[in-house]
Amino acid sequence: MREVERVDAGRAPPGEESVKDVRVIDLSRLLPGPFATLCLQGLGAEVVKVEDPAGGDFLRHVPPQLGEHGAWFAALNRGKRSVALDLRGADGRDALLALLAGADVLVESFRPGVLARLGLDPVGLRVRFPRLVIASLTGWGQTGPYAALPGHDLGFLSLAGMLGHAVPVVPRFQWADLAAGGLAAALRIAGALLDRARTGEGAWLDIAMLDGLVGLQQTQFAQLAAGAAPDALLTGGAPVYGLYRCADGGWVSVAALEPQFARVLEGATDDLSAEGLTRLFASAPRDAWLDRLGGACVVPVLTLPEVAAHPQIAARGLFAEGLPHPPTGPVTGAVPALGEHTRAELARAGYVRA
């Protein structure tokens, strides 16, 4: 095998890049890393997903199916290009190095030390590719007594104090994987690219989902720093900020915190206690309350199947072919077959296998 020198024809010179010029090599699997690179796609980046030839990303095979692919895989990886490489072999590593020679960002979600054991130590990669931004996205981070432990969203939430209520419940949404992990990683990567435009230097980013979860709780920890109890106003302790069941079995949310909203609510009932509001909203079906009390921040609680067809959601253009765009912007394109773009991407990188 041999590596051919790559010419970066057409790439923007240092200091003139935009995210639309950014090329990302994504070694990650499952939820957090692929969501991070999906968010970068929403900003205009091109993403090459590098997968193990023996089956690829595990999400490819997780039901339910959406067309020929697992639905979760399709949602997170549409519009990406798939390259199949066995990084445990010299040929796979050499091919990856050729891809990195023309890349701006490397995203990986291995446990700390795994990339180094594969012969791809981030410290060495930074020396070889000084402009490369390497994002290592893990649950616990690269340091600390938990760094080598396995983990999942529920455990990260637990240690961050986000489930520390009287009766903890399992959230419906993966806050650690997607918000504190993937979205935070995309923001950190964008920031590193801005720094690179100024200095010409890349970076190795240690991005931990635990860190993101703790950082999201600014107001809660501000309460403690001020010597007060954790906030109750926005966490179910105030009757005017809560959820109420309606006559048809549906639910509405009420967020009448400010005086002007509370006055609208008072026009419908003079009893703003939890019991009074429970009786009020039980007197009519869910969809009647927006017209009656929308001025009091009363909103219907939609089920997932109702969301895409709702007039406000439709007006905002948040879905394409049944899938929502990431929060950073629209993403379209086909879902790649495993290794579909291997030949084309290695040729683009100037890498020739013997």
C-alpha cells in the first residue's frame, strides 16, 4: 500500500473558512457523536462517517426500520458519506490518516485510551495535523475516577443531580446524549474552528456529557450558592406553572408566572390553587383551552404523532420526509449504505491500496 500526497484544491485559505467549508471525519457510533455531526451538517459541514466493515454502526440494525435502515440510524446519519475501514489493521489506519490529511474535524466517542491503542493517539494526530480539531466525546470525560467506566444517559443524569427528586423518574428524552453531549459538542467544535481561523491551530477537545449536564443547571446551582433551597417555582412547586388534565383526557401546560398572564387566568377562575386549576381544566377538552386562555401561556400537550402536523410546527418547516431537522438547520440527503463511499473518498484523499 502507499499514500499519495493530497492536494487541497479549492479549500479556503487559513482565516477565511466558514462551516460550509468544513469537512468532518466521524468515527462515532450510536447517539451522541452522530447527533453532534448531524448538527454540524445543519451548519453546512460535510461529514464522512467511518464504520467498521463488520456490520457498521450498531444503530443500522436496531428496529424499527425506516426504509432499508434502522429508523434511528436514518435520522442521525442521512446525508453523510459512509467509508468502511478496519482501524485495527495497518491498511485501515493508513487510509484514515489519508482522510484526515484533508479534514478539518475528527469526532470520536471511544473510551479514553482506545484511540491511542489503535495507533491513533490524539496527541500524535495533533502533531501530524496541527490544524485538525479533534473532539473526543465521552460520558465521564478523559480524566477522573470514572473515566474508564462504561455508562449510559441515565447514569450521567444521576451523577449530575438531575434525577435527585423525591421520586426519580426515567426521562423520555436522552438529555445527556443529545443536549449535553451532541449539541454541546457541535458548539465546542464550532468554537474551536473559530479559534483556528484566528490562530491557525487546531485543538483536542475533551467533551464529557457529565460536564454538559452539570453546566446546564446554572440556575439550580445558583440557588445553592446563594444559600437557598433548589428552585421549586419552575419545577412543579407553583400551581400556575404545571400540567393539568382536560375533559377529553388530554393535557395542557400552564405557565402563567408573570402578573399579566396570571390576570388572564384569573378571568376564568378566582381560584388559582392546584385544586382550583384542576377543576377548571377538567371542565373542557384540551384543544378548547388555547382559544380561551392562550394569553395566559396555556398550551396543549401534544403527543409525538401530533407534532409534525401542528400548524405552528408546519409553518416553521421543521420536518422533511417525516424526520425533524437538527436544531442547527436543515439536513437532507440519502441514508448511506455501509461503505458506500469508501472507494470515492479514498480516491479523493489520494490513498491507493496496494
